Amino acid sequence: MNARTLLHTLRLSVALACLCALHGAQAGEAMLLPEGTVTLIRATTAFNVDMPIALQPGDLLATDAHGGAQIEDGDGTIIALGADTRVAIDAAPHGDALALLSGWIKIARPHAGASDPLSIDTPTLHASLRDGSAVLHASRDMTSLFIEAGSMMLALPDHADAHQQLDGEHYAERETGKPLVVGTRPATSFIAAMPRPFRDPLASSATPAKAKPAAPAQGRPATYADIADWLSAPLPIRRGFVARFRPLAQGEPFRAQVRQNLRTLPEWRRVLCPPPAMPRRRAVSPAQNQSTEVES
């Protein structure tokens, strides 16, 4: 192999590697496909989103009372959001993760998709789904779910080490402070309240390729009302909210609203009422030490 052929081969290899890396980055990117207007909180800014958009870890999403949305990942995962639903895109050490604060979601994951499970935190139950499909509903005091296919691993937030595997065609619900209830048929109230589109299999949208890579430019500072329920939510993601939303507490009325709710937000007390700085000890030079010893 002469030098020209070697150089051409190297250039081709680098180009292919870059192409594969670009494809991998796009494949792993979750896209939000709104059906109506979705409120997006990214960092400390709120956006009204009505066009496809690429999601980032930490994004907080809220659908309106008459809309919905679909999240699609490059591995084939589809997550449908019902009306009045609030979810957070979380970052997990292994696999994808989201937090369901309230509302309805339906998840479908292909068997040949990502090898790592999708982790779902709710206020009363933790679940993980490797492949299959499931419908979940959450409120602050109760979580209920029905596994259509595949299997889920369930755990209680206050007993994270005690896992229970539940296979397809099973229903589970759990209220705060109560044990997990499992059955083979969903509760009548669950079926009656479930969004009608969730009765059909989820299908991929034809538009994710048109998604924008970043949030719209027209944003506003997030208000206390935008994130109040998240700040007090019994979810692991809450642990990072003080550092994230601390800049908002520098101004009013956010600061006053947090102060009024310190009973439910005790972790914010050090932000609003920082402890007094410790007085600095005066440094003593060796010469002063020597003169003190001579005098004594």
C-alpha cells in the first residue's frame, strides 16, 4: 500500500467514524412532538412549545387540559402524554429515566431496542420497563398502572431494595403509606378515566426528523406557580431543584412565595435564611508566639 492509498484509507475511516458518531447522537436524542401547546421548563426559563423539539435532561413538561404530546427516542421508545400531565426528563446512570408527577402516560418499547431499562419515578411507586408496553396514571397520593405486554420491575420509594417483578396483563396500584395492590384486571375507575387513544397501540410519528435542536427563543423566567408542585414533590429529582432554581430566589415575588411555603420546602431555608458567617480567626505570627512565651 503506497502513501497516497494509505492517506485515502485514513480519511475514509475518519469520515465513517464521524458519520457513525453523528448517527448515534441523533439516534439517542429524545424528541417532543406536541399535540397542542406544551409548557417546557428548561433550566430556569419557561417556553410554550407547539412544534417538534429535541429534549434535554432536566426538562419539565406540562400538557394543557385539551392537548397531549408524544416523546420518541432513537431506540424506538414511544411515550404518549395525556392531557393535564406533568413529566420530567431525568438522567439515569444506566438507561433513560423520567419522573411522572401527575397525569397519564403510555409507554411502548420494542424488544430489539435499548438494552437498558426505562426508569419511571412517581410519588408513590418506582417502576422500570425494559421492553413491552404499559399505561400509568399518577397523582400526589396514588399511582396505578397496567402492563399490556412485557414485564416491569416495581419498588416502593420507602423500600427501594424490595423489588417485585410484574408480567404483562397485570394491574398494580399503590396509595401513599399503603402496600402495593396487584391484580390481573385493571380497576373500573382506571379504565373509565384512561385517555381513549391509550386503548390503541402507539405508533411512531412521521415528523421527528423535523424537530428543532434547541428551545424556542421566546421564553420567560419560570414563576413559582410554574414549578411549585415540582418543588414539593416526593420525587428523587427534587434533590437538584435548590441548586437549579436558586437564581429565581434572588428576586420577588418568587422569594416571598418560597418563604411562605418553607414548611413544605425546608431545604430552601438555607437559601432564604443563610447562617451567619463564622468570624475569621486572627492569624498569629511565630514572632508573636515567641514574645508571648518570653513574657510568661
